[in-house]
Amino acid sequence: MITGMKTDIRANNYHYNHNKSFSYKNSRDSHSFFLIFITMLFLILGGFYSSAQVYDTLEDTRDGRLYLTIKIGEKVWMAENLNYKTKRGSSCYADEKRNCSKYGRLYSWDLVNTVCPKGWHASTQDEWFKLVNFLGGPDSAAIHLKLKSPLWKNQNPRDDNSSGFSAIPTGYRNSNNACQSFGYYAYFWLGNESGEFAWCSFMSCTGTDIQFNSLPTDNGLSLRCVKD
């Protein structure tokens, strides 16, 4: 488990502490089609499908994979974790290839700003802050971002995925190459520069809030891309 600083996103200013805490105040492959089908099934049968959720698809021309996308506020986000295989710096959870197919890859931060499909970029701090505010603020935004799924352990019953973001608890890979927190936490790298450490957003299985923290750049986290 990684602990982070609970954020407050109610005003229009940032606050940075030197202790690395951060707050913001105020494929055409069969798996792709299977994942799209399963996601839509969860949305409908889970009882939280909303007419406001209009999914589109993105084809990554590098490998032919298809991803669901969703417009939230003014931005179009990938509604799935990126799963583009790189020569280095990315891996499957627990080194199981099937986990990449199901949950996307875990990337070290040095790849974050070069690995998204053409016309897309790694989500930034500012984009996450706007996303959280659009969904009602930091204390409850996670409810609207988490896919209602048995993948989450002890999932908060209030989770409704009303945004269509469909976050899943893929955990992370630490500096010792050990994978942790699957089923309990979803972590996402942010694309902002940050030396030895880099910013991420995360949410827990039972929590309702979005938190931000900095982690060593050699850790492996999920990545969501945003349309340019």
C-alpha cells in the first residue's frame, strides 16, 4: 500500500511541499472486442449506465488495438489502461502476459510522455484536477471513476462509474520489481516533469476520494491517455 496526501481541490492555486507531497486547492484483436463487450455489460447490468455515457473507440495504428474512449467535461479520455508493448520499461502485473491483455501494462515514468498513440498524450496534473472538479470534487470523485466490478476487493457500494472512466485496481510495480495492491488500488502516472520522483493519482477500493502523490520514476503504474 502506498499512502498519499489527501487533496483539496476547491480553489485555483497549487501547493507543493519539498517532502514530495502535493495538494491542489479549490487491435482489432479478439481481446479488444471482448473488453469492449465486457465493459458495456458491466455498465448496463451494474445498474449505473447513464445516457450521458457515449463511448467511442480509438485504434492504435502501431499494433491495431482498439480502446474505448469517453468524453468527460471538455476532454476525451481513454476509458481503458494503455497496453502498448515497449522494448523496455513496461511489464504485465506479476509478469503474467494475460494480465496485460486484461488490465493494460505497467509503465515506468520515463516512457510516459512518448508511449501514447499519435494524437494523444499522457494525462497531466491540470487535466486530473479539472476532471475531479467536474465530477464534484476530490472527496467523492472516485465514486464516479471506478468500474463497478468484482476486480475491486470490498468495493465501495456507492461506486457508480457515472463518468464512464472505468478505473480498475491494477496495483503497481515497486522499485524492487515486486507487484502489489492488485484489487485494492488503481494508480495512474501523470505526465508532468518531476526529476527523481513523478506525480501520480490513485484511488482505493473502499475510498470515495482521489489522492495525489509522488513515486520513484522506476515504479510501474498504469497510464491513461488524453486526446490532444
